[in-house]
Amino acid sequence: MTDAAGSADAADAVVVGGGAMGASIAYHLAAAGAGRVILLEREAALGTGSTGRCAGGFRIQFSSEINVRLSLASVAMIRRFSEEHGLPLDVDVDGYLFLVRDEAAWAGYRAAAAMQRSLGARVEELDAGAAEALVPGLNVNGVVGATFGPDDGIADPSGLTNGYATLARRHGAEIRLGTEVTAIRTSADGSHVTGVSTPGGEIDAPVVVNAAGVWAPALAAACGIELPIHPEPRHVVTTSAFAGRPERRTLVIDTATMFYFHREGPGVLMGMPRLADAAPTFETVVDDRWIAGELLPQAVRVLPALEEAGLARSWVGLYEMTRDHHAILGPVEGLEGLYLANGFSGHGFQHAPIVGKIISELVTGTAPSVDVSALRLERFARGELIGESHVV
Ligand SMILES: Cc1cc2nc3c(=O)[nH]c(=O)nc-3n(C[C@H](O)[C@H](O)[C@H](O)COP(=O)(O)OP(=O)(O)OC[C@H]3O[C@@H](n4cnc5c(N)ncnc54)[C@H](O)[C@@H]3O)c2cc1C
């Protein structure tokens, strides 16, 4: 794009993608004094990708240390968002409850809880009775134990995304909607990025952040970078009001199937991975037969009162999965100026606050709040994958 004087459009940093991640990155870059920041989103509104379809859960209960460290920092940012920034954000801190019905799995959950506590998290181990007391009406038959994180909870994805966008604008960042990035441009020798191309013209920038969610691989491929991320569709169903609806908004997970629910409005919101979802596809058609045949029976097994609930809405969104269920974060070896914030594998909403901060620290040469060097893209080529079993 050129202005009236014929000079190219330019920025100090371009952020591609206006989901929770891109909005947080744009704000943190602008607030850190990274210069002129432009966020480009191809849709007509922010947060219409995975962010707009997400369940809004946040938790410290993960099985890898790096995910716990990211969560400890990020959850604190979500919880103090309104107070710190003076902007509204719906946040309920009623905890996450993992129900475990298998002895071998319970050993794993207890080990993870011990690790979480060693890093400063509050996590309780409950027996079946205590789990039922927390969420009355749960079927706890066969439950050998449960872990409960009292500092986990639920927040509004749209509120967080638009909140960070407001803050980004206040700090001078520019947000351009309806602007698709068709390429990340690089120098002739391919050693560093020089900006991006859009249908409206080029924007020169020494720093480009790929925050394009599940579409990040296509963008990265345009500058020769292969991102091992695949789309995994996930169903979400909400119900109308029903007798026996839980009062607390505790997010309950039955770990045998990873079926989960939490109170949402007059009913509950629930979801569960579908076996077929493991095959990568961008298809987001609701499978009513699977909902009726598998999701609802499982829902009634876990919370019998759901038998009487009517369905309100259902939708499908895309998880942006990596092989080890961890994000791909940071700069890329051999291509200066490109930063990745991708592959959050179903927990990118809750990590958006801290990831925005970390990307801004990496770009401005400040020590990152959390050491994320283990999450760099190069770990795949080096075979240094990290395990994460708490994928909901
Ligand atoms: C059903 C479901 C439930 C979930 N539940 C949770 C949860 O409880 N807790 C949690 O933490 N996470 C959850 N997630 C995961 C979470 O939604 C994602 O990890 C997170 O939203 C990723 O944010 P993002 O900004 O990276 O991606 P997105 O929100 O997908 O944003 C990417 C944006 O980039 C734009 N874009 C793509 N390509 C281009 C381009 N070339 N040019 C310009 N713009 C482009 C897209 O239009 C999109 O707006 C859930 C996801 C789903 C699907």
C-alpha cells in the first residue's frame, strides 16, 4: 500500500490474526514500546476463529511443567484483567474438577497434582464423596479420585479479545479488519522478514508475528516454514434450563472420555472429543447423530439430571493441534523477525495473556516472563517433544 506521497506503508511490527492471541500480542507489543504496531485480521470482526467458538475455560491443572508455568502467569492476568485495565471481563473462579475412574490413570493425575503444587499451584485431591459434595448430582460411581483446582475457572473469550484490542488501540496500535495477509515477505537471501503482502498492498516491517490460529501453517508455508499443526474439530452443545442444574460454574471433566460441562446461562455447556475428530479436517459441520448417540448418553451418565434437559445450541470449532499438544512459540531459526504464537492445542484462550506478554518481551529483547525456549519450532526436528496428557 502506498500513501499519497508514494511511500510504502510501514510498521515496526505486524501481527497477523485477530483472535485472543493476536489481540493480546498487539496490546503487549504496543504497551512495551515496540513502535508502530499493526494487527491484520481478514474477517470483518475480531475473534471469529477458534476464539469465538471456545469454552472459555482456564486452568492451572496440566501435566507438563511448561504448561503449568504458563497457566500460573496467565490465569493471574485473566483474574486481575478488569482491575488492572478498568475494562469489563466476565470471570468465574469456581474451579476445574477432574474425575478419574481408573486406578492407573489416578496415579498419573496425582503425580501431576504434586508437580503443580511444587510450582506453587493450589490443587486438591478429593475422594468421590467430596467431588459429589462440590457438584451435587454428579454420578461418582467408580470414581477412584478427583483433582480440584480452586483457582481455575471460566472467562469470556470475546471480552478478553475485545478488551486487549481496546487496550492495543489506546497504546497506538492500528487494527485493520477485512485485511487478509497473502504472504509474509522475506529478504532476497531469505534471512529475515521484510513485511507482509495484502490484496491492498504491502506493509514493510522488520517483525511479523504469526497469530493466525489453525490457519497459521498456510501463512508460514508462504515463506517456506512448515508448521506441524493440524485442525481438529470439536463439538460444543448448550442446553436449556433443567431441574438439578448445578449452581456453581465448576468445569467438570470425566477423564475416561474427556467429556466436560459447566453451567452456562440457564443450562450447561458441554463437549467431548469425537473419535473421528482425530483425522485432520477444516470441516465444522455439526454431527447431530453423534450428539444424540454418543455425547448425550455420556452426558447423562456423568450428570443424570441432564436427562431432562433440552438442547439449546450446538457448534463446532477447530483445535489447532500439535503432535505433543504444546504451543509453538517464539522466533524461528534462520528467519530473523518472524515470531510464532501457534498450535495451542485447545488451550490458547487461557494462555493468550501471558503469550502476548512473552512475545512482546522476545521482540523487544527483554527477558521473557516464562522461559519458553522448549516450545520453539525446532523441537520437532530435534525430536524434543514434550508430553501433555491433560488435553480436554
Ligand atoms: C470448541 C472449542 C473449545 C475450546 N475451549 C477452550 C477453553 O476452554 N480454554 C482455552 O484456553 N482454549 C479453548 N479452546 C482453544 C482456543 O479457542 C484456541 O486455542 C484459541 O482461541 C486460539 O486463539 P488464536 O487467536 O491463536 O486463534 P483464532 O481465534 O483462530 O484466531 C486466528 C485469527 O487469524 C485470522 N487469520 C487467519 N489467517 C489469516 C490471514 N492470512 N490474514 C489475516 N487474518 C488471518 C483468522 O480469521 C482468525 O480470526 C477451544 C477451542 C475450541 C474449538
